[in-house]
Amino acid sequence: MGKGDKKTKRGKIVKGTYGKRRQSAKKRKKKSAADTENAAE
């Protein structure tokens, strides 16, 4: 497993693709300030 493996994060980086292991920045949900405060309690 490594650079040639399509199912690993490293393989996705080398290929330049996204998926479950390496999600694109667009898909990622940013935490708001309210979420962060609620999680701390």
C-alpha cells in the first residue's frame, strides 16, 4: 500500500483525486463558533 494504491490517502494525493479517504475542501463542513462552544460543555 502506498503511492500506487487508489484506496489510500497517499494514493489519492499522488493521483490528484478525492473520495472518502481524502475529501475535497468543498465537501468539508466548517465548524461554527456556536458548535465549538457547545462541544466544550
